[in-house]
Amino acid sequence: MNSRKSQLASIAVLVSIAVIISLSLDTACAWADIVGALNQTNDVHYLMKVTRPNGTVDQHEGWLKNKRMLRSEHPERIEIDNGHDRLVIDQKAQTAQFMDSFAPFEDFIQEGLFELLLLFRGEETPFTADLVEEESTGNVLVFEVTYRSEPFGTVWVDPISRLPLKLLSREHNEAVQTWEAAFDYDTISSERFNLDVPSGYRQLPRRLCPNLSGHVIDDLGNPVANALVHVPGSARDDGLWGQTDTLGIFQIKLPPFRTQLELPMFIRAYCPDDPYHVAWRVILNPKETLSEGESNTQHAYGTGTFIEFRDQQALYSSMPGSSGEILFRDVNGSNDPLAIKDIILQMTPATVVTGHVTDDTGRPVANTGITVHHMSMRWDSYQNQIGIQKLSDPREPSKAFTLTDSSGYYVLGNLPDLPVKAGPSGGTRYEIRLEAESDGYFKEQKRLDGQTETCDFRLVKGAVLVRGTVIDDHGEPLVCRQVEVEIEGSDDEHDERDFDIEDALVDETGRFELSVPRVPNLVLELALDNPYLWLNSWSDKGVDKDEKDPEFIYYLGMQVPIAFEEGKNEYWIEIVPHRPDITITIHVSDDAGHPLAGIPVFPYSPKWMGEGMSRDWSLHRLAAMTDTNGRCVIKGVPRAEAFAVKLSGIPESFIPFGFSNRVLEYFKKDLSSDMIKALAESRDQYESKEILIDLAGSTETHFTVNVTLSKI
């Protein structure tokens, strides 16, 4: 008899358990007891045995005390962390090394099997659990647990304390036959976390933590006390921060598990009570070989930072202060930066943005959070460029940079300013994308440039429900295609409204559903010629697909405008993409009428003639070569607004700026070796030629084109 399973996750697990075992407690009291039991669990120990396919058994053991002391033992490695220092013992090499504790930087309950406790605490975890009702009793509850959608094992849980007791997993992977773990919650002696180097082991030098240090000064060279010093992070990283002392000195230590500093780096200092000044610099790795960009520039990517420049010395000299001295980890000639000392950050006038936030009726919206989504600066005739993400208050990176007052007014200061003030001339450009967020309203973004230091938001409250289908003219639902929302702006590109609207995914029946703001010029956009969106959608469902998968059919992208009606809050839209059904036969010959074999043919949509096929569509599905009869047949061509074929050459619109002399090298990843070889040979012998073909107004499904190529 198959077990009935109820899909549960985190808090839902706890609620369902209470119902199943019929607790004779008030729900609120039961929940309080559960949380209380978990919070009082200061000591956790597990013993895990792993059985290999060859019959050998490995033992792994872990101890956690007061959430800040950790000891883990593995067959070849022991790590002990007492909350102040950490000792790593390599039993195979018989070495020991001290370093700073990880405790200030990470929650040890998320280490190893301890993370299972969070599943029953009602916190978000990568675990989910299926309750096996037939095997559960009043004394123990049994769950099948998955980790990031992968089978993890069977877990036995105490029904009162909600703490895991035992874990069993079979056929975990090719290297493991079974593994089982037992948990206990007895008091652990603090001596278990003594940092003792085993007798006879060689002690390595203490591992140093990457760090930054320097001074913050004002425009007269005086130290600035209590300034926040911030290195922005990325979307998944909050970055680094510290604060100056009374002498204007700062020192920022990175977590000890970080082995190096990430360069290039954008570093900023400011005083929160003075929005009109800021200090900032970029710091590059002098030992790193940078990538070449356009017009003989070099560019480098860091965490949340992009930098492009032509002359590094000129870049540095355009910014006040000093980038300090970079110290490298001197191990086997490593170029990994370990520390930067003597950084000088000097205050200069800041960019300050002000504005009002209202709703669509003009009423002010108080307590709206204003955040810098990203910003970029270009100066010196665009030779220097810096892009920065996630400029936030480093003390509370998840919160807004500033809030509106009761009149909906805000002041957003401490933003970097250009070394040369941006203006209508001089080769400078300054751009900021701001985000406004308030409960009950759609999150909205707006872009402004250096000539504009005011930015007003008009938030939209409430939502309109848009449902519909995406089924092609053959009756096939376009499963896992994305439906996005665009708001067409006014003639002024800086007045475009950009709402944070979650994309919809077409399900197995072809249906989708969106919650959108009621604003003019709202358009549903379907990038049906983008295989990567499709691949990512399947990947999120735990299914591996390949861009060459025959299930993926390229269609022309579509835009569907929504015409809102007064008082109507629900809409049904049926979208019917036309499956590409045109076949084009091309005959290629020389001036004497002899057929030319091995001539590459690239169908494409000329940029200047409107929307059409994507580059990926052309290169991955439609590109072809003539056979020995000088003939090639291209199937699955769409009725594009503009369609052309290029012979003996890559379409110009496919070639990025600066790569015209390196075309073959650039397209190696997109084309087969045979196609690359044929392209090289034909380019040297025959002129390239473009042929425009009018498909849009025709109902024909077959076209024949004869082309003559002349020798060079």
C-alpha cells in the first residue's frame, strides 16, 4: 500500500502536525511551547555514519553550543570554533592552523545537519518535508525530507519538542550507499571546544583575514569621525562596512572564510547627518590582466561594480584621496589581494536628490522607502566609466536608504558626484536609477541623469488581474515561456515608469496569470525567441533542458497592449503565436553559373527594418551551408517584418563593436567548426552579399532565391 503524503514546508509542517496528533493545547500556547523548546535548545550533537559502496564506514560528528561554539569532526579534518578563534586540524597532513572565529559572520545552526532544526522552527530553509502519516505515531513523527528539490532522507521527529531524533538516507549518490545520523540535546561541556593542537602536529602560521584600513578626511585634510565606510555588494551580498574613530581611522575585517579581497572595488564614506558630502574611490588590482573593451579601453568587474578606463593613472588622479597600498597573499606567487592599507578618502560635495511621492490622486505617501537600485558615471569624454549596484545604508542593507516624511518629501544624499559636474557637453554622463517602495503600492523605479536632481514618484495602489493563454496556431501550449510586462513611456526617456511586476510563466495547459498596475500604455511582452528564459524556467522546476532541445520552437516576439476599462479589474487575453512555417531554398552560383558549395548562409532580420528574429535564432537554428549543388534549404522561417540572408559573411548587426577584425574568434562558441572553416574560406574567395526577401505580406510558404557571388 502506498503511503499518503501531504506536501508541507516550514511553518505549514508545524501547523499540520498539531492537527494530526490532536494536541490538547490552545494553538497559540502550542506554538509558544514549540518555539520555546527550540530556543532553549542551546546544545546539539549529532553522530553520522556513512557507508560506502565498498563497505567502508566513515564517521562524522558535530557539536553546537550556545549557537556560537562549533566543533565538527570528519575522517581527515577537525574544525573547532570557540566564538573567538578557530582551529583547523588536518589529520592527513598532521598540521594545525589558527584563524579568527567565524561566529561574528555566520549562524552556526546553518552548518551541516544542524540546519534541519530550522525546518521545524518555522524559518525559511532549503528543506521541505512530506509527512508520512502511516508511519507516524503519538510518540514519533516521520518525514521524507528534500533539500533544494533533491531527496535528502527520512527524518524521525519528537512530536512535543519538534526536534529531529534520527535521519536515514539510502542510495544518496554513487559514492554513498547509506548514511544515518542520530541527534541528542544533552549539555555539552565547554572543554569540548578547547583549541588544543595535537601532539606531534606542525602548527602553521595564523591565517590572516583580508582587511581594509585607512583614513577619512574632509576637504581641508581634517579627520572625519564617525563616518560610515561602505563597499557595496551585489544582489546577494550586503558588502562590507565599518566606521571611523575619533581620528578618522577605519579598519574593516572580512570574514575569515574569505581568502581575498574582491577587486576592483568601489569604496565610499559619508556621515549620515550630512547628506551634502561624500568621499569615494575605486581601487583596481595592479597585478590583474584586464579585458580589452571598446576604443582601446580596459574594463574590470568586481562585486557590484563595473569599471572601464583608458588610462589608470588618469582615472586615479581624477579622484581625490589615495587608493593606498595593496598587500598580496605571498603564496606560490599568488596575485590574490589580502589587504589594503593607508586608503585616504577625502570628502567632496555629494549629489543630493530630492522629490515627492504621491499616489495617483496626488495625495502624499508617507514612509515610502527610497533606494538606489544602481548608478553609473562617465567622464573625460566617456573614457572613464564606473557602475555601482546596491548603494544602501550598510548598517541595514535590506532597508531603504531614506524615507519620505508626512508630506511625501524625501532627501537622498551622500551620492557620489562626478569629478567634473555632468552637463549637456564635455563628454560626461551621470545616471541613477531610484526605487520607491511603500506597503500596498506597486514598487516603482525611475531613472534620472546628472542634469536632474529632483525625482518625483506617483505610486499606483491596487492591482488588476490579467489571465490568459499562450497557445500557438497549431494548438500547442507554449509551456514555460515567460510573459513580461512593459510600461511604454512618454517621448522623454527619463520619464519612463518601471514597476516591479513579477513575470508570469505559462503552465502545462497554456495558461498564465499576472497582477499588474492600472496605468496607461501597459503592454504584455513575450520574448518567444529567447531560449535562455525558457531554459531558466525549466531549471527552476528542476528539469534540465538544452537550447537545442527540439521542444523549444522559436517564434517571433510579441507585444500585446492592454486597454483598461473603468471599473473592470479582471481581463482575459488569448495570445496565439504563429508557428514559423516558411521554407526558403537558396541556389548559389559563381559568375559563370557554376554551383558554389560550402557557402555559409545566415538568415537574419535587418535592424533598420524593425523587429524580427534574434541572433540566437539565426545562428543556432537557421544558419546553413550550400551543398555540392550550391543549394541549401532553410526551414522554420518566420513571417518577420524584415527578413534577409547574408552569404559568405556574418551580418553586421551580429558583430559587437570592436570585434570586426576578430569575427571568427568571436563566433566560435555559436557555430560549428565546419561552419567556421567554410566562413573563413569563402570570405577569402567571394564577396559577401545580402539579399532582402519580402515575407510579411505573403501567404506563400515556399520561396526560392537564386544568388550569384563574384570572386574577390
